[in-house]
Amino acid sequence: MSDYQNTTPPPPPANAPASDDNTIAMLVHLSGIILGFIVPLIMWLVNKDKPEKAFLTENSKEALNFQLTLLGVYIIGTILTIILIGALINFAAWIACIVFSIIAGLAANKGETYRYPMTIRLIK
């Protein structure tokens, strides 16, 4: 009998998120570019009571807070289109959404939690 037949790989460290969680967290952040707050809300609601999914829950919460803040900015920008500055506000918010979502997605893929700047933390 070979020494390699019954060996199992060592378990990952206790605090390290699974690579599947990293990928899903990255997709949650990137989905905000197209779908807004829907995907982060669903992922947060599904995983908020699962302690083994703490990394995914934290990233979903951050993405949800950022997308809800952007929704408020988009509403204000839409109202202000009457005086023509709203289009500029909405364009700047759209660029910020793309840039910060990509940065957060890359950080989540590395196993880090990204804190969005200028975000109102509605979900604690």
C-alpha cells in the first residue's frame, strides 16, 4: 500500500474564507454595476445568519450600503436635472460605481474586505 493513498490535504486556516466565497463576494461587488442593490441584498439576506459565511456576509453588506447610497445620489441627480447639474451628478456617480465596484471586487477576490469611501452605513 502506498503512503500517498490515504492522505488528505490539510484544512485551510480557521479565519481564511473559502475560495468559492471569494469568487461570490467578487461577483456581488461587480453585480452592482449592472443590477444595483438587488444581488447584494439577496446575498446578505441568504447568508446573514450563517456564521461560516461571515466573509460573504460582510462583503454583501458593504456592497449593499454602497449601492443604497448610490441610489440616493441617483434620485437626487434625477431631481436636479431640472437645473442641468443633475446629469453631471449622475455621470459622476456612475463612474464612481464602476471604479469602486471593480476595486472592491478585486479586494474580495484576494480575501480582503473593502470599505467603500463616502458610503452611508445603513445596514450594520
